[in-house]
Amino acid sequence: MRRALVGIVALSVSGAPIGVFLMLRRMSLTGDAMAHAILPGAAIGYLVAGFSLPAMTIGGLVAGFTVALAAGAVARLTVMKEDASLAAFYLISLALGVTIVSLRGSAVDLFHVLFGNVLALDDDVLVLLSSVATLTLLTLAAVYRPLVMECVDPGFLRSVSRSGGIVHLTFLGLVVLNLVAGFHALGTLLAVGLMMLPAAAARFWTADITRLVLLATGFGILSGYGGLVVSYSGGGNLPAGPAVILAAGVLYLLSLLLGTQGGLARRLLPRAHLQR
């Protein structure tokens, strides 16, 4: 449980800020698509070396970058939009990955690949998660200003700088890297949950980007702690990974209802009229 909490904290510190920028760039579903896209590479790594951390990590990275570049190329060379091409590639990747795992492994292996096992994190995985968190924070610090500008006004960024393309590719690289890291703890189907749900919940409390990043990170850590506690108190009957994502979902629903920035309660309740 302690190792699981350390892993969740590392994933929250790196993944939640990425989720914030995905949300601001209206690319929330892109994260989900990319999470499925890494499955064939991780499955090939599993087919070659079993549950080997280096093999599955390298395979996931190669598959993720390949799908991202292929979807971008199709969008630029054909009439298909990037979201449609990405959806097509991610569906193919998901089916291919499940097929590859099924060729050699059992249903238990397939379940592990799809949903992970956050309670089985060893030292090597924790080092990987911590390294990804460190690299992500350093990279975001380096590209923070143009990344924010691209979210707010991409046209202005193109008019004053040619760094837009580089920033976009760097950001996509961080997305893939964090999804591959999250895959080792939460599997391909749940890895994006800890990235997007805390970011979406934080949006109902603030519109400031810096506060969004900090609040989303805090929500991610709180979700991890709450989910692990609920899983532990349930006697092990409730799987820890889904419990963490469900805890993040509860935070999102509470924020949706009670948030001060467009929450349902604030919109529905009558407000006091201004008085002179």
C-alpha cells in the first residue's frame, strides 16, 4: 500500500498537469486514444520478454509515438481530421494489443495489461515513475510560457514565434511518456483516468492555469489516498486501481455540483439581487 501511494503521488505530480493542458487544448479524448495506442507495443514487449519493465516500456513508447505521428500525417495528407484518424488508429491498436496478449498469455495476463496492478509496484517501477515525473516537470518548466500561449491564442504564438510546432510535439511526447508510466500501475484502460479526472474537477474551482495545475495535482494525490484506503478497508475485495479512479470520479462529481466556477449548485440556486 505504501508503494502504491508513492506511485500514485508520482503519477499525480506528472500526469495531472498534462491533463490540465490536454483539457485546455480540447484534447481530452486524445489522452484516452493515446492510452489505447500504447497497448500493441507493450503487448509485443510482453510477448518477447514477459512482464519485463524495459521491454514493455520501450514497446509502449514506440507504439505511442508511432500512432501519434501516423495520425498527424494522415490528417495533413488526406481529407480526414486528426481526431478521426487518431480514433481509427487507437481502435486498431486496442484490438491488435488484446490479440497479441491473448496469443501467449492467459486471461489474468490480459487483465493485468488492461487494468494494471498498483499494489505490485516494485523498486524499478517506482524509479521509472519518479524519473518520468521529474522529466515532465523540468520539460513543462522549459516550455510553460509557449504552451500556455498556444492554449490561449495559438494564432498569436505563430505570429511571434516559430516554436509552436516544437512545443506541440514536445507536449505529445510528454503525453505518451506519462501514459506509458501510468500503464505500469493502472493499465492501459485506467492510466488516463488519473490524468484527466483531477484536471476536470479542478476546472470547477478556478480558471487560473497555475492554480489549475496545483489543484489538479492535489486532487490526484487525494484520489490516490482515498481510493487505496477504501480498497484496504474493503478487505481486498475492491481492486485498488479502479478504486483510485472511482475516488477521482467522486471528486469530479462533487466539483461538478459544488464548484465555484460554473458548478451546478451555483448556477441553479437563486442569487441575491444587487442593491444600491
